[in-house]
Amino acid sequence: MAYSLSLTAPPAPEYTKHMSKPRNNPHRELYGMIGHVPDASRILKEWNARFRAQGMDASMDVYPTTEKNLPERLSEMFHFDRRGYIVSKDLSKAIIPLLDHVEAAARRKGVTFVANKGGVLFGT
């Protein structure tokens, strides 16, 4: 009796279609920009050039984010071990209640950067 084995992967769950890409190298440090950051292309080039110049295995990418999907994007920091996000002005206040610690100045003016330090989210 002959048996056949299908090696076709099942279709990805619906929720994964909205998730951003994970890192390929477990040692690579991932950073990102969330929200609408003016001149994002220039900022990406500068950060990635700085990483290369310092010999860091790191990259900066843009993660499209709205206030509605902000919790999902922060959750991805844990799942994909992202180290930090530059936060756009349009999300700088909305992100505050979702963070573990927020500096006093950032609480007043808005968060401009979120750091993932061992699973604890710090807003500065």
C-alpha cells in the first residue's frame, strides 16, 4: 500500500497577515519607527549607516502603526525582541498608558522613544 505525504504548509492564520517581519538572526538588534515619521526614508538610511559604521549587527525599519494597532505593535517588541521604537508625534500621547515606565518629561510632552529592556517598556 502506498502512502503520500504532503509537505505543503497550511495557510497562515488571518492575524499574521498584519504582523510585521521577524528578525532572521537571533543576535541582530531590531529597532523601528512607528506612526507617521516625516522623512522616514532619510532617518532609516542614517540609522542603518550608523549601525554599520559601529560594526553593530542591527537594523532600523518602519512599522506602519496607527493608534488602533499600537498595542499589537508593542506586543511585537516582545515576540520579535525589538529593542526600541522611535515614536511619531501623532502617537506620542496615545502610547503612554501602554508602557511600563514613562519619564516625567515624556509624560508631559509625549513619548519620542520606547525601549524594550528585558521585557519592560520604557518611554522617553
